[in-house]
Amino acid sequence: MRKLKQLVILGAGHAGSSAAISAASHLNQLNKENEVQITIINQSPNLTIRPRLYEYELEQTQVPLQQFLQPLNVTLLTASVTNIDLITQTVSYQQAQSLHNLSYDALIVALGSQLVHPNIAGIDKTCNIDSYNAALTFRDDLVKALSHTKKPIKIAILGGGITGVELATELPVTFKKVAKEYGVQFPEPTIYLLDRNIISKNMGLAIENEIQQALDMANIHCINNASINNITDNNIIYNETASLNADFIVSTLGLHANNVATQLSQPMDNLGRVYVNEYLQLPNYLNCFCAGDIAHAKPDESHEPVMSCQQGRPQGRYAGFNAISFLCNQAMQAYSQQQYVTCIDLGAYGAVYTEGWERKLIKSGLEAKKIKQHINQERIYPPVTQDKNKLLEAGALEFISPLNSQEER
């Protein structure tokens, strides 16, 4: 009996999950499902829908991986990756208290990004919504505080990028949900948003007015041009002498590629992402592919990659397709992603939907909100089905814009 070739995928976030589905799909197309075993290693038994972690309904962000991996005959190992040896083609992982080694013929590294605090004293004590557990802790602590307070709670968010703006504008919606669910009344909390730039201009001048209107509607106190010096207890010192006291301090600063990338001993960019070729391979180890936040994979000739599931999911699909092509001596497909869109949730105001790197405004308000809800609640989820054929269809390489996929429902 011929020995199965081993494709190992590290990480089951948006890129890793997409890679697994695409790899299974390509194997099926080649009629070689009995020649390659696909194994995915992930710390959690769930896929976390990370772009939704600013929302209140966090439980909806957890998708059991076996739900869509099992019908595709993909083996899931719930474990932590501890080492990658490209020379011996071995991955080491810890499961429970035991260490194990797993050999591979092809490897896809899709371990994503992690929060790395900037060099600000005390920032490691702040809250964050970078992971499911961190977001859950923040939400539950906030609910507890709101349920027992007699004075207005103050919440300070550090960083006025997309994550910071989405969290800030969604918090008033969260407050209403807490009041309704728990039958409690509390003074209206005060929300501060601090950034080193002018917050309304951070996402581009084409949507500056919409961002500002949403911030005003949510009654967000924007502190622009704020350089944070240090944080002590519940106090933020910024611009050398200015001070802000808050009950909750949430950092949305400092994303960096997973530190496991350093074990690959490859050139990295300033975010810790390893450089890959057009097929998402490491140039010196062609049986190793990287995708998602851990990869510096240019979407086209003119632009640098961004850390987002918008690029991570397609990269994962290309990595899965190309890894199977590599193992089965088939032609690989060069990754490219000509379309770039942005859809930013803005709480009760709605959302903004833009197209192009210059972020040309296409839709705003409640019209854009429908697109954002489609993205968050449908588009970035794996198919909710046990039908193998429908799961295999999800491995297709083509990119469809959220606007088009929302209209085609």
C-alpha cells in the first residue's frame, strides 16, 4: 500500500481554515483524495470569527472546526505549535502535557497575528479584544460593572484605526443590549477614543465626514494628536502632561505576526511577516507555504498586504490549492487580489463601504450596514452544512466582492 503524503496546516483561523477547504477541494478535483492526508493543528477546537470581536454577541464568533473539517476528511489536532524544522520537515506540538512531532511533505503556516504592545509603560495591564478570551473578559467585566454602578463608567480606547472606531461606535449599542438583557439601568457611560492622528481622517478623506458623523452620533469623545506616555492603574498620561482617568482602558494597538514566524529563519518585514513568492512559498523551502497575517504576500504589483481576513482567506485558498498542486505535480496558481474593499461598522449610524485602495465611498449608513452584516454574519463563515459537495465548492479561488455576494444571496 502506497504511503500517504502529508499536508500539515498550522493554524485554523481564516487563512488556515480556507487552506484546508481549498486543499480538500483540489484533491477532490484531481481525484487524489486517497493520496494525501490533510492535518490541521490549532490551539482551539473552534474557528474564531475575529472581525466580530468588537460586538456584544461573542458566542456567535465560535465555529466548531469539526463541523466543516470532518466531512472533508481533514484531521484536527487541538494543540499548540512549539517548533518548526524546515530542514527535517518536522513540526513539534504540545497536546495536553505531552510533546509530539509530526512529519510533513508540504506545510502551510497560517498562524496569524497577535497583539504586541508598543513600548508604553503599563500598557500590558490594559484590556483588549484581540482574541476571543480577551474580548469575552472585557465584555463580561463591563457587564458586571454596568450592572452594579451608580456613577457613569468611563471607557478609554487607545487607537483610532478601524478596530478602535468599530469598538467605540458599537459600545452604545452594547449598553442598550446589556440594559435590556439584564433589566438594569445605569448612567450613560463616557467613551474616549485616543489616537496620535486626527481620528476622522485615519481611514481616508473620502469617508472622513461619515466617520465623524458616526462618532458624533455615538457621543464619542475624540482625543486627537495624543501621544501616550504611560499608564498607571486607571490613569493615562499623554502628551507629556495631560491626564485621563478611566474605569476601562482598551488597547487596539500593536498587531504583529505570530512569533513562531521567527523559527522559519526567513527575511521578515517590520510586522514580523515572512516574505513569500507569488505562489506563497518560502523561496528557499518550496514545500512550505505561508498565508494570512504571518505572510508578506503582495496582492498586486503596487500595494503592500494588509492584515485582514479579506486577504487572509483568499491567501489561504491559494496556499491550499498550491500545496496540493506541489504534492501532486500539478501547475500552481500565482496569488493576486486586484480588488480591495473596506467595510467599517459604525454602530447605530450604520457603516461605510468603500472600494479601491483610495477608499472610494460606495455606500454609507444603513445601506452599508446591510453589507457589513452580510460580511460579519455570513461571508466570512465557513459553509454551515455537512454536505461535502457544498463545502468543496467553498474552496474556489476566485474573489467575489462583498457587495456582489450580498446582492446575489
